Amino acid sequence: MPKSKSALKHATGRVSVPLPGAGRWLLFGTDLRRAKEPGLEWRSDFVTATIGVRAKR
């Protein structure tokens, strides 16, 4: 099983994640930022996606 990898978003807000091969992949991410609201220190949003990559022919 492949190990987890970290990636940071580009200035455009996008992330590039090279996948090492074919198969099913679970991608997940967290956007963590300082909160602007009083009484809160942090705000976060989460995303999860499952994708399938076909083998090269």
C-alpha cells in the first residue's frame, strides 16, 4: 500500500498530485486557516475524492 504524501496548493489554489500507477486512489485534503471571527482561532474545510486510473495500453 502506498504511503501518504503531502502537497501544498499553488497560488492558483490548485494542487498537483502525481500518482505512481494505475488503480483506485483516495485523495483527501484540508484547508486550514486562521479564523476572522471573534472567539475562533482556526477555520477548516475538508474534501475527499476517490478516482480510478487506468493502466497504460
